[in-house]
Amino acid sequence: MGAPTGTESEAQLVARAVDQLTKRTRFPVAFGGFESEGAVRVSAIAGARTHHLEGLVVHAGRGLGGKALVEKRPRLALDYRSSRTITHDYDRVILGEGIATLFAVPVVVSGRARGVLYCGSWSESPVGDVVAGPAFEVATELATELRVRDEVDRRLSLVPTTTGPVTLTTSTREELRESYAELRSIASTVEDAGIRARLAGVERRLAALSSESGESTPGLDVHLSPREIDVLACAALGATNAGIAQTLALKEVTVKSYLQSAMAKLDASTRHAAVAKARRAGLLP
């Protein structure tokens, strides 16, 4: 979904998604917004020829987008004016813009519709996989960004922000280790370089807690590949090779190879010893 520019606001995120819709689909006009208090407030518009869409608020269950929001699945009105499957609460806006075909795709995050993206054309246009596919991709990319942000925010709330030595309780330490493994798992599925960089920063902070709490051993100079760290982070939680493979979408034999490589670099005879040494080296929390 294009390159992120720093830490974007939700308004900037949806604006970027809407811009991508006009670039990656055959629809000339696109708009969208996030859900708030049972309604989608359109905050971004691209390609419009009038001002009709500005300030549009679509309530849950009303119109094409409101239906997509409630049903959490895409909705299409090939001939919007004559469609009998939707309410026509927003005819003045949609028809005022001159839109004939309207396609609404919900942005679903963890089972909840967080917003709706719309694509429209000024003439009746067929919508097949070639046209719909890119719209689904943009919505999925936006949902992934939101999911990652939610998880990062939740996990960051667990990270001590004080300077100097940090004292961690056993339960807090285990939660942080789970957080670290989960964030690395999320990062392994994200292609966006900007998001991956943000996640890497959080991961470094979590790993640094070992040294701040006095658990690391100065002078240990070990370099592991990102995937070796991913596998060790999962192993640290007691996951089996099969479980690690499923979490990281790898083959079990590949997991075994990464583990053996990490153990060799850490001069450890078991995975548990490798995890312990990685923690002392500040590579794992």
C-alpha cells in the first residue's frame, strides 16, 4: 500500500488507501473512512468531480457501505440508482456525484469492521476478479496495518519506560517474552518496510530489557539471522518444531535447520541452552 511516511494518523492511512484504489483498480473515483459510533465518516476522497461526497456519514446498515459494514463482506451495486438490495438514504450524494456503479469493501480487523473503502464509476461497469482483486488487496493491507498498530500499542503498554535498571516480575517477564515472539511472528508476515522497521524498534526495546534488568552478560558477541531469532523466540516459549513451523509459516525441516544453526553460533548443545545464551547476549528478552 505504498511507502508509509513516518507514524501516520488514521486519516492519513485511509487517504493513502483511497489513493491506491484509484491507482490499482479501474474505478475513477474512490472514497472511504473509519467507523466511529456506529457510522462510517468519509475522510478521504480521490477522483471526485463534485463536492457531494465531502462530509458524508454512512450509518451502519444503511446504504451500500452501511450494509458492507454490518455484514463484514463486500457489496456491489452494479446499477446503483435501480438497486433493490440496499436502502437509498444517500442517493442525493452518490447520484449527485454521478456514480452509476458502486463497490464497497469493509476493512475487517480481528473480526470487526473498522471502516469501509468505496470504488465508483460514472457508468455501469462490470466488476470481475481483475477489478475487485486490487480493491480487496488495498483493504487487506489497510487492515494489516491497523492490526499491527493495535498489537504494537497493546504490547508497548507492557514495556517499562523508566530509565536505568529495570526490575521485572516473573509474570511480566514471561508476558514480554510472549510479546516479543508474537511481534516477530507478525513482522514475518508483513511486507511493508515501514511497518517492519517500526516493529523492529519495538523488538529491540523488548530485547534490551534483559540488559536493563541485569540479566545479560557483557562481552557476548553473537550474531544471529532474523529467522534464527524468530525460531529461538518461539522455542523460548516451549513451542515444538511443528508449532514453530505453523507460527512462522515454515517447513518443519527448515525450523530444525535454523535451530541447529543458532545453537552452533551460540555454542549450545540444546535449544534451552541456546535460548539462555541468546538472552544473556541481549538477543532475546
